[in-house]
Amino acid sequence: MPTVTFRTLLPACALAMMLSACHTDGHSSQTSSGNRMPGLVVSSEPPPEVIYRRGSRDTVLAGQESSALRGYSSQNIETLVTRKVAELRRDLDSLKRSTNGYGDRLKTLQVKSDAAAAQYYEQVATINTELQAGSTPGNPVLVERWNTAQERLESLSQNAAHLNGLATDLANEASKASYLQENVRAAYGLSGAVKEDHVKLRALEDEVNQNIVTLNRLLTSTSDEINRRQAYLRTEKLNLQTMSLAVANGELYGQNLSNSLFKRATQEATTFSAPAAQNPASRRPLVIIRFDRSNVNYEQQLYTAVGQALEKYPAAKFDLVAVSPSQGNAAEMALASTEARKNGENVLRSLTQMGLPLERVRLNAANSSGVRNSEVHLYLQ
């Protein structure tokens, strides 16, 4: 049996280790070659925060290469959604500037309208004060004040037209805001976003919603202002019409009848019938106006009588009968009938200037042996 010494054992161990290493390398190569397994790369560096899949947009870091992704958070990454958010932000800023401009425009129109209304009511109050104290018919000073009041009322009408234009612009701006809101919500579905993009989208959506609320409030305020202005413009135009009659006669009448007593609710047309009207003696008239002299002042009594009747019967209609004498020859009766009709038309014109709608009055003509001069009778239908 051979003797094994340390000198002979050392080369044998070295040879065994070399053979073992060669066997292992050959097995690994075969396994890799046969199964085509990728080699494992071990690195001590940490993986990147964001891994973009194939087909996504390349990440662009501010002033850095893509290999320098390590050490940067996703706040420094610009994606497609990031650019979309920036675009939506610019649209929202433009919308805010427009909304603020429309708010300033509404305030300016309100200030102008209030100033014009104050000047108008100042003129009206002065005219009524003069009429109440007593004034001559057709006083030129009151006529001038009436013309000034009419100019102020026209300026109010122009401001109302500007308010209508503002309402149209606000409606268009509200449509833009709704479209922007839809775009913000649609941006949530875009792929390739990072967490910070959705945070910005949520903040953007809140601001858009708040701007829509502001626009709706402006629209409501403008609509209320338009309705309020139109209501008193309609009323004051009628009152100014009645005031013109009061200035012409030097008497104080008050509000237009259609404003204070009833609404225009009837649709019946006015008829001008032939002289075959009902006998005036069979009914009791509200007012009898005798034209036994020139320049008969009947407007004040007529206004009072009609006003009291409408207070009791707001939907009342009236018969206005021009009564002429039935005595005399045919020519005299024809002349008297023509004069009575003319006086009846004048009274009808006074009623319409007081605010009584024409469709509420029916003009007739009749003759009577109990009258000596032309008369006009007013009856309740």
C-alpha cells in the first residue's frame, strides 16, 4: 500500500478542485444554452421609482438624462397628462379673467341704472309737487321737466338693453365653463399619468366647479336685474304718459290706471257701433260730462270715478256713450251727433292716456230728448 504524504496530497486536491470547477461550468453553459435562460445581473443600485411600459411616452426630466432617473421623484417627471393639465390651467385662468370682467360689467351697469333712476324720480317728484301745489295748464317749466324725465327714462331703457347683452355673454361663458369641466373629467382617463397629475386635476376640477357657481350667480343676478328694470320701466312709461296729460291740464292725477288698479287680461276688441245703443236713460252712468261750454275740465273727475270703479271691479269694462239732442231738424241733429261723437272720442283718448286699455272701452252713440247739449256718459258694462 502506497504511503500518502502531504507533498503528494496537495497536488491531488488542487487537481480535484479544477475538475469540479470545469464540470460545473460546463453544466451551467449547457443549461443556459438548452433552456435559453437570461443571465441574472445583480446590482447594488436601487431600482427606478417609475417603470414605463413599452409604447408609453418617453420620460423627460428637467435638464437630466433618462439614465439619471435615480434620485428624482415623480414630481419632476413630465407626462402627456402633465402637459394636458397645464393646457387646462391656461383655459381656466382665461375663464376666471372673463368671469371677473363680467362681474365688474354688471356692477357698472347697476351703478349707471341707479343713477339714472334717481335722476328720473327726482324730476317726477318735482313735477308732482308743482301739480299738487297748483299749476297753470301747459306750464313750460313742467313741460321741460317732463322732457328731462323722459330722457332719463330712455337712458334706463338703454341700460336694460345692455343688461340683455350681458346675459347673453354670460350664457356663452357658462357653456365654455361646462365644456372645460368635461375636458378636466376626461383627462382622468388618459394613460401615462403619475400621482401628482391626478392631484393637480382634482384641484383644477374644484376651481372649475367654483367658477361655474360664480357664473350661475352672475346669471341669476343679471336676470333678476333685467326683470326688475323691465317691470318698472313698463310701469313708469305709463305713469309718464298720464303725467303728460296732468301737465297739459295743470292737475294732479296720480299713477296710470293700468298700473295701480288692474292687469291687462282681456282680449276683447273695441267696437264702434252705430247709433243703435241702449237708451242711456235706462242705466245709471258713472260719469256724465256735459259739453255746454268750451274747454270743459273733466279729466280729474273722470279719473277718480274710473279709479273707484276699478277698485271694486278690477276686471270691469265700460261703455262710453256720446249722447246728442234729438230735437231739431235733420241737419241740426246730424251736426249735434257729429259733435257728440267728437267729444266721445276726446274722452276716450283721455281714458287711454290715463292707462285704461282700449279693449276695455266700447264707444257708442245715442240721442236723447232729455239733453240740450252734447254729453258723454260712462257706464259699467
